[in-house]
Amino acid sequence: MDVLQIATAGSVDDGKSTLIGRLLYETNSITTDRLEAIQQASARKGIGFLDLSLLTDGLMAEREQGITIDVAHIYFNTPRRKFIIADSPGHEEYTRNMVTGASRAEVSVILVDARNGIVEQTHRHYFIANLLRIPYVVVCVNKMDLVGYQAEVFHTVKQRFEQLAAQLPNQQQQIIFIPVSSLHGDNITTRSANMPWYSGAPLLAQLEEVDVQRTLHHRPFRMPVQYVIRPRNEAHHDFRGYAGRIASGTLRVGDTLVTLPSGRSSRVKTIHQYTTQLAEARARQSVAVTLEDDMDISRGDMLVKAGEQPALVTQIAAMICWLNAQPLVAGKTYLLQWGTQRTKTKILSLDFVQEPVTLEKRPATELAMNGLARVQLKTAKPLPADRYADNPANGSFILMDEFSNATVAVGVTE
């Protein structure tokens, strides 16, 4: 059973907590004692219905205390698929949380209040989903019950969102629009009788149908080496396995691999997953690979297929989101973590700062916390970099303070 990673986004009071609570409730993902506690809390509030938003209220309160990167991860499953929801706060001052929460998502669920339509935060949320090349965006037009379930309201929001999407560079995303009422469960897990004019599937069915495989397995093969396995026993004294998690693509016994940065090549002899030998391995699997030739390979190297090698570069143009309270200043040196490799890097220049709502690009000499900007980086070592648009699994990185090791930025290559 595969896993779908979802990032949720929505402005204050758009109903994001209720939507997540409704999904958990309808899929029987709430423990009995937790459900009883919510029933009691709802009764104390005197609201006359089960307040499913209480399922995430504790996590939201924790995030409101100003923790730098604190994205709540919520797990549930259906008979068809497992789901992980990265639920991050939607306030402007938590843009960094939105970016980190969405960094591994395959689907972005963006809530829009049917009464308010497209607002500034909608622009910001979609800008991030577009920047990170999230392949699927589900726009849930929520609180349809408060506008009389009118089709005209839904179609107006849809049209304005499509106009917004047309302004941004990534036109490869599949955007799905669903009219919902999280409070009453309309079009969440079952089709709503209140909106017969909507012919599409409910939210859960859409999430179950998303094709995750195409976003990972059809990319070039990339496997950062995490560890070299050399057993210290007589039975396996000549075993040399290169262990790591496949970031993208597929690998088969007999494939010719190239080691970067050395450029040496050899054929795959065996693929191991613990005690099992595989004929083929795919993205997201952690494996140990043995080669027909002994080569000097260590942690930080990358295994790629012959004919699919990325360029080795020392200068990188990238869009970054700044996470630190101390602003970024051009000319300063940081540590760059790329897969399993870490190297020093210098900020050569700050090309521009971009405002995600207006899309304005303006010159600047520094970048404040939550800011988004394009920078030019110079690395001490050559890196096997893909353009993020071509292969997100090998086109992202983090920047760290070289003295404290605190994460100060996340970035994607251009």
C-alpha cells in the first residue's frame, strides 16, 4: 500500500481544522477515548454538533507559540492508501512553515472560504505550491452551506483561481476544484445531495486516485550514498554494499551506474533490501547495492545511471525561503546540505526578493525571515545538481549556520 503525502493550506477560519477532523472521523481514524473527549468538549461548548476541529486544536496552539519549524503530521488510511497530512499554519508570518510543510507533498489541498473567495493568503499558498512543483492541487471551496450551496459562487471562485494560476510559471500542475462543507461533510467522503450540479468525485476519492508513481519512478535514477556496508565476518568478508534511499527513478540488476563526483562506472551485481535480494528497486526504497567492480565510494557520493548524469556544478541559482531571525546578507558563508553531502557555500548575490501575493520582484541587499528570494550560490565542492523543475528529488537543499548548525534556509534550484 503506497503513501500519499498531502500539504494543507488555508487562511484563518477557512475551516482547515474541521476538514482534517472530518477526514479522520469519516475514515474511523479516531480512537474511542479521543472521540469521547471531543463529544464532551463539544457538549460543554453547547454547539449542538460534534466539533471536529478540536482534533487539531492542541497542535495549532503549540505552533502559535512561535516554534520555528513545527509542522503537525497527521496520519490516517483507507483500504486503498495511506495518507500523511502536513498541517502547517497559514498566517503570513509562518510562510517558512508553509514551505517546509509542503516540501515533500505530492498534493496541496488549499481551502477557500466560499463567502470570501480568493484572498491574499490564497495567492501565497498557491505561489508556494507552484514554486515547489507540487503535481496536484486540490482547491476545496469550503462553507458552501453558508452560501446556500449555490453553483454560481463555486464557479466564480474557480474562475478567479484559474486566473491566478495562469500568472505563475509552472503550468504542469493538475488543479482540481471541489465544493465542500467540512462542517456537514458535503463532498468530503461521499457525494453531497445538496449540490447535484457538481458531477465530480468527493475529496477522499480524489486523493485515493492520485497517481503518485508518475512523479517519482519516471525521473532519472538518483541515489545518494549514506553508508558503505562491510560486514566483519568470514561468511561475508568480501561483501561491499552501498546503502542509501533511492531518491528518484528505478534500478535493475545489470544496469550500469556512474559514481559522482569521480565519474567511474560499473554494473549492478545485486540489490539487497535487508535479507531479501531484489531484481528491481524504485524511488523511496532503501537498499544496498553491490557492483561488479570495487570502487572508492563513500558517504556523500551519488549513484546515477549511465547516460542520465546530472551536471557537476559549483555555482547554483536558486529560490530560497529564509527561516532565520537574523537576515541573510550577500557575501556570507553557510553550510549547504545536498542529499548526504555537506559543503561550504557562499551567497554570491541576492538577485531579487519576490512578493508571493503581487508577484513583484524587487532588488534587495538582505532577506528577512519568511522572505522568498532568488540567490546565486558558490559551493566549495562540485554538486550533482538537477534543476528542481526537472527532478525535485535532486534539486533541493538546506542552508545551515556554519557555527551553530541551525537551519537558516531551504532552497530549490532553477
